[in-house]
Amino acid sequence: MKTFYQILANTLLANVTNMTVWFAMIFFIYLETKSVTATSIVSGIYLVVVAVSGIWFGSLVDHNKKKNVMLLSGFVSLFIYSIGFVIYIDAPAETWKDAASPTLWIFVPLLLLGVIAGNLRGIALPTLVTILIPEESRDKANGLVGTTTGIIFLITSAVSGFLVGHSGMFLVLLLAMVVMALSIAHLSFMHIPEKEIVHLEGQPPKVDLRGTFAVVVAIPGMIALIFFTTFNNFLGGVFMGLMDAYGLSLVSVQTWGVLWAVLSCGFIVGGLVIVKFGLGKNPLFAMFAANIIIWIISSVFTIQPSIVLLCIGMFIYISVVPFIEAAEHTIIQKVVPLERQGRVFGFAQSVEMSASPLTTFLIGPVTELFFIPFMTTGMGVTLIGNWFGTGADRGIALVFTITGIIGLIVTLIAMNTKYYGLLSKRYAEESAAFLPEGEPA
């Protein structure tokens, strides 16, 4: 556990850096260009690269020492942030105000690559949970990972808004370089007891998509679980593309950053609940229950133009998210062999994230061209404007409400399919295999 805690601390340091760059970049682009479309495109680019890179990242994790993979992640991010810093200080201030500026669209994807390099850690970390943590405690360890995520959001949300408000991306990138260097130095002196690296017999390390897919398909209900999460991410792209624009329509960037710092405590609360109580005998049920709560909240938290209502809804939403992540990780750690876990986690990430870019790319233009006019000068003003409100922010809010209703319907349907029962049964069988003889499952 001591080693695991050190890994979590190092991950916190590195991910604070990456997430601060991500948050700050979204804030910076919206404040400079005033374009919802620009922010949704940036989010879409991020999701596309995450989806494309997941399987390859998983192969790197399986075929190399986890410590070396995490060090590689840090060095790549540090190198890219250094280049981004040079570009930023060299470009005129007017460059960033033009949403069509070529320099802007070189700068943004470059920084995104630095942020995405951090995803190597996200795939390596659950495999280290399998290596370092006893089977019966992994759900709680995964909850602790969720708590760490909350602390990361707490720090980055508070810091990024003030850094952007003070000096644009200058201090963001300067601090990113310093903190990432500290993370690399700390990890370099850490000992991680990895016993072995398992390669396919007679074959060099490679992506091995076909073999990974065969493992996933062979587990009853696993492919259905991944596709269910994929559909959820398809809807989740709406939030990624529009949430900052909606929040910044209600409050200043500094206030929005502070609010996100407070709201991110929900990750900590949810993670600590899992650490204390676990996920129960059937993590899959916990995951579906969490999704039901999330989509109900999503249907109502923007129903009125109130920052208080938004914050209450988002806090509940964020508190429940760790249950979904911990449940999926716990299931994969149980039913997938260790030598394949990196590739399965990477495959799941690639498939699950593949839907979000489509939504994120489209939702900005669709919102600007249809929903905002609908609630500003269109029929929405007459139909629901008297109680829902009118204006550009209410057009964005309507998108959230519709998304929540669709998500709730799909979750209830998925929960009543045969695949839910198949995967639950497989998990129970694997759990029984770890019980002492004679002890009831």
C-alpha cells in the first residue's frame, strides 16, 4: 500500500499539470474568441486523439515496465509544453482573438498532445492496482483513485481560472514545465515491484488488436458493457462541448474556476464512500444505479438559469462518477488476465471515447445554429420560454435537458437486457473462485 500511495501522489502531481493545461486552454480559447464552436472543436480533437491512441497506449503498458511508461508520459508532456511556451510568448496578442488563426490551431493541438500523453498513466494505473492490491480490496483502491481524481480537479479548477485571468497561458505553461519536471524526478527514484512483463509467445510486442478483441468477446457481456459506456460517452460529449460555455454565461472565469474547485470535491466524496463501503457484491449493478442518478440529474440541473441549481446538480453528478469508473475497472481487473489488462483497458478507452468526438464536434454548431436561435427568437420562446427562460444560455440548457432524458431511457433499457445478467454471473463466478473452500459466494 505504501508504494501504491506513492504512485497516487506522483499521479496527482502529473495530472494536476495536465488538467491545468486542459482547463486553462478551454477557458482561454472561449474568452479570447467568444466562440462556442471553437471550444467544441478543441474538445472534439481531444476525444478523437484519445480514441485513436487508447489501443496503442494499452499495448505500451502491457509490453513495458509500468514505471517506464509513466516516465515516458511525463517526458513527452514536458517536451511539448516547452514548445508551446515558446510559441505562446512569440505570438502577438491579436493571434489568439481570431478563431481562424493558423497559429491558434497549431498551438492548441500541440498542447492537447501533451495532455493526452498523460493518458498513458490512466491506463497503467488500474493495472498497478491489480499488481499491488489484493483482489478483495481492489474496488476500494479504485475508489481511492477516484478520490485522487477529485483532488486533481479541486486544485486545477481553482488554479486554472485565476492563471488565465491573470496572464493568459503564460503562467499556465511556465508552471506546467516546472511541476512536470518535479513529477519526473520523484518517479525516477520510486521503486515499483513489478514481477514480470508477459509477451505473446514467439512474437514481438505489438498492438495485437485482434487478440485483445478476442479476449473481450470471450467474456459474456463485456462487449455489451463497453458499448453501453460508449453510448453514454456519445451523450457525454454534449457536456464536454458545452458545459464551460454555459457556466461562463452565468459567472466570470475566476468564479467558474473556483466553483469547479468546490464541485470537484464530489469526486473526493464519491471516492471516499467507495473506499469505506466498496461497491457491493455486484459492481455492475452499482454502475447502472449510478448512471440512473446521473441522467436524472442531467435532466433537471439546467431547467432554470440558476448557478445554484447548476452547482447542486453538478456536485451530485460528480459524486456519482467515481462509482461508474471504479465499477468498470473492478470488473475488468477481475475477469481479464493481468497480461492483457493494459490492452483491454486501452481497447475500452478507444471504443468508449470514439463516440464523444462526433457529439462534441457537432454539438457546438448545432447549438449555435438551432437551439440558441430556438430559445432566443424561435418557437421555443413561445412554447416553453415563459417558464424555461429565453436567450442563448437557455438554448444550451435545453440541450442538457434533452440529453439527460435520452440517457435515462437508454440506461433503463440496458439494465433489462440479457447481457447484464451474463456479465453479473461471470463476475460472481470469478469471485467464487477466490473464496476459501466451503465459504458461500
